Amino acid sequence: MTDSNTKEEFVFQTEVGRLLDIVAGSLYSNREIFLRELISNASDACDKLRHAALTAPSLTEGDPGFRIGLALDAKAKTVSVSDNGIGMSHDDLLETLGTIAKSGTGAFLDQLGDDDKQNFSLIGQFGVGFYSAFMVADRVDVVTRKAGEDEAWLWSSDGKGAFTIEPATRDERGTTVTLHIKKDAKEFLEDARLRHIVATYSDHVGFPVTFGEETLNAASAIWARAPKDVTAEQHTEFYHHSAHAFDEPWLTIHNRVEGVLSYINLLYVPSTQPFDLFNAERKGHVKLYVNRVFITEDPEGLLPSYLRFLRGVVDSEDLSLNISREMLQTDPKLAKIRQGLVRRVLGELKKKADKAPDEYATFWRNFGAVLKEGLVEDGPTQEKILEVCRFASTAADGLTSLEDYASRMKEGQEAIYYIIGEDAAQVANSPQLEGFRAKDVEVLLLSDPVDDFWVQHVPSFKDKPLKSITRGGSDLDAIAGEESSGDEAPASADADLSDLIAVLKVELGDAVKDVRPSKRLTDSPVCLVADEGDMDVSLERLLRRHGQMAEGLARVLELNPDHDIIKKLVLRAKAEGAANDDLLKDAAHLLLDQARIADGDSPPDAAAFARRLNVVLGSAL
Ligand code: ADP
Ligand code: MG
């Protein structure tokens, strides 16, 4: 217990200290957002008490209404924001106004370069919240009394590393935050300026914000208004408020669903990637309300994590207010709402993809990799997700849909072809593509880490199998193409290669599974492919990276019968004494190593590679 007559001093958690240094020194021109943050906290505090009072009505006894008050004292040079929300106990204060609960804060601050620190939107997006007060104040006092308790407390700090907590008096529940405005922030001591800020950022706050006798805001939940009555500016403002975001919403999905189950969704797709998009928690940020009462953020089951880029609100009058988080998860009504939301979001994305492909490309760059997780996790929705997926391809400058790919398929082409690699540029230059390019057969170029996973789960699209071009035979013979009626005679080439193949197999031994003539090469002498039935090259690479496979499988080395080097090697392999031809042996290893390099791998024995290369170069010079 604390001695209620003493003033205690505490040091801020290290991360808070670092954050405060950045905030206080910030040259950020949008310092006015401090007011939005404080009003948003006051509104959260009212939301929390309203929710708590559902099960403990005594908490709001005698004062059931909620309000937020803004006050200005030009003489004392203070601005204050007060609320009659949940308030904070001594321990709440210690826990919340001295630490940052958000996971990954330290890592986030480590990532910030010096330039980023001036670019406040990065930090703002992270949600500095309460601490933004120190952009405009050189001292902040918080007087607070928790609903249902008698004791009140004063928290005070100059934002320079330490804060104090001491007993205080306060007649009603709730919190008053008083800012002692800095010399260089006098503009915030002007009546008109404060009104303007509230009008800009806080009009949609669901509780009245009063300034003297006057109420400054509309105080109605924005999502409950008719969609056509909400302007783009109001959406942007609400999105900024609810998502801690600074960008514009890329897409707004606002509608009311009536039926057996009624709900409203007001969802935003951001136009930039939120910083936590690829965090391991894969946490969503859509808030659940029941009949305008805030219940919780990102309840499990409301939205799948492959839609975690969404921001905004879902409000249903048909869920029970008193339901616990655990029961909510298994509530079949929530599952129904989720189904409706997923369908709606994918439908809106599809519209956008069809109507505005360029804008959609921006969305896809930001969130495509996240959406593709759904191909693995949400089997029943796979087809719908595939419809809004876009891919780089050998046939299109921009991105293509599977639908469009299918419409371009050649006569005799049965499969949708793809190649996967770690790097987009490397993939586009893969030797395995050469034969497909020559016949003008389109290949999808996949290079997101998640691509390795989903292709295992998507056998086909509209009955057309998806097929990797780095596994199995090349299929190219069956496809009619520009060169199919050409006058070369590839059939005879097979026979010609047999001596060379025999020599290579002996020399390379277990390092290759087989050596075969290739149908898929035109420019390169060799490439590696996975044998039919073996694991695809990209999946193997993934498993090796995750330590689930120690060594790679032996691959099939394919030879280009029309390549000059191969032709010369064929002659050498036919000659007498070929079995003891050192140059032929070195060439065998060099060919295998160059095929590995083209796949983005490195030769397993770099020294041997260099030695052989030098021998061959030496004899050529
Ligand atoms: P956030 O709002 O994202 O949680 P903030 O930095 O804005 O982060 O606030 C930190 C915490 O301080 C809040 O989560 C809340 O617990 C507490 N807090 C801030 N202002 C108030 C207030 N007016 N009433 C009650 N609690 C508050
Ligand atoms: Mg806040």
C-alpha cells in the first residue's frame, strides 16, 4: 500500500524516455494532433466505463451521462481536457502513464533513423497517444479518480525522464489532463484555434465535447449515420482517429446489413502499410461495438487474419452486450457476421481490381502478400480470394489475374504455369523460362515468401491445374506455338547427346538425379529442374531455410542440345579417350554450378568452382 500523504517519484520505462525525447524535440508541424489524442483517450475512458457499467451499474449511479470537457485558461497558460469516464487508480497510473504496453516498441524505436524522427507520421502511426502532449507542454498534470473508488491522484511530469504521483482531491469520477503550454506553442492558447482543431479531428467522437456552455461536436457515432451522409473528409478524420493513421483510406466500405442478423460495418483499407503488418501476432485492428457500446478491438473470430490490414468498426445490435470474450469467439452469430464481412470485402476489392487496375496495383503491393495467406488458411473462400489475386507474369507489363491468364492460354496448353524464386528480378531471368518465352507461353513470376506456401494448397483455378515450370517435364511439345512447326529436328538431338550424358552422369555422380536433354532452354546451356514427383525447388529452398531439411535433393540437370557449348562437348564426348578428358570433367562441374547460380544458389565448393573456371579460361585464352 502507498502512504497516502507522500509524493512518490518514478522513472519512465526506457522506451517511454526515448519516445519522449523524440516527441519533445520534434519539429513536427502538426503538433495540434495532441488534442485529438487526449480527446480520443477521454472518449476511450467513457467507452470503458459504459461497458463496465453493464455488469456493475453502480459505477455510474447518479451520473449516467458521459461528457468530455475542454477548458482554456489563457492567464495560467493551460489547456485541459476532462472526462467522467473510468478514471485511473494509483496502480493504473503507474502501469499506463509510465510504460508503453505495445509489444515491439523497443524494436520499432531502434528502426527509426534520424530523419524518421522528424517525420512524425511514422511515430504517430505507432500511436504516441498521451505522450504527444509533451509536444506542446512543458508540464502535464493528470488528476484522476477511478469510478467506484474514493481516492484521487495527481500524476505530474515535465517529460524529462521522471514523473510523480501524489494524493489529490476530485469530486467526481474521471480524469482531467492539464497541459502547461510551452512558450513556442502559444497558438494553442487561442479560443478559435482550439475550436478549429476539435472541428477538424474530433467531430465524430461519440460523446459531447463541451467548451464552456457550448457543445463542439456532432456526438453521434459516424458509422451509424446513413452512408451517403458521411463525407470523404469525415471518413478520413474518423479513420485517422480510429486507426492512429496519417494516410488517406485507400478504400472505404460502409454499409448496413439488415436481416436475421443486423450489423453495420465501416471498414477502411489503408493506402500505406501499417508498421505492424508483418508482426508475428498478426493482430487485426477492427473494433467491435454492440449497439454503439465499444466491446473490444480485434475479437478473435470477427475477421480472419489475412484481412488484418483493415481498420474501422463493426457494430451489431444482435450480439449480447454482456458476452465474454471467450464466449464471443464461439458465438455462431459472430461467425455469420464474419462470413458476411469477408464476402463484402472481397467483393469490393474485386470491383476495384476490375475497374481501377492501376490503383489496385498499389493495394496489391501493400497487402497482396497478406491476402494470399487466406489461400492457405481459408479453404472455402479460396476461389474468391484467387479472383482478387494479381501476379507478375512474362506476358504482362503490370500484373495479371488468373482469369486473364486463362484467356491467353495457348492451344494445347492445359496448365497455368508459374515459377517461384526469392527475388523478382532473378525469377524473371531464370533459364527455365526460355523455352516458354520462345513459344510465347505465359508464366507467372512469384517471389513473395508466402508464394511457396499457397501453391501447395491451390491445385487448380477453374479446373486448370497450376504447375511449376521447375518440376517435371516441360509440356512444351504439346503446346502449339510460334516455333512448333519449325524445321529444326529436335528429336534427333536426343540421340546425339547420349555420349555426353553418359560422361556427365559418371562425373557428377550423386550430385544430380539425372541428366537429360531439355525442351525448355533456348539461350542457356543448362538448367536444373525437380524430377516429376519430387519436391519443387522453391519449397525445398524454403524448408532448408527453416532448418527442416539439411541438404537439398539431387536435381535433374537439363542440357540445351542447340547450345554451342553443348554441341562442342558432344563432339568431345564422342572422341576417343573421353573418359579421361580432364576438360570434359571440369566442364561437367562448371555446368552444374552455373545452373545452381542461375537459381540463386551458390556452388557448394566455391574454391573448386574457381579453380575449374580458371583452368577452362586459361585454356581458352
Ligand atoms: P492508447 O490510447 O493507444 O492506449 P495512450 O498513450 O493514448 O495510448 O494512453 C495510454 C493509456 O493511458 C490508455 O490506454 C489508458 O489506459 C490511459 N489513459 C490515458 N488517458 C486516460 C483517460 N482520460 N482516462 C483513463 N485512462 C486514460
Ligand atoms: Mg490514446
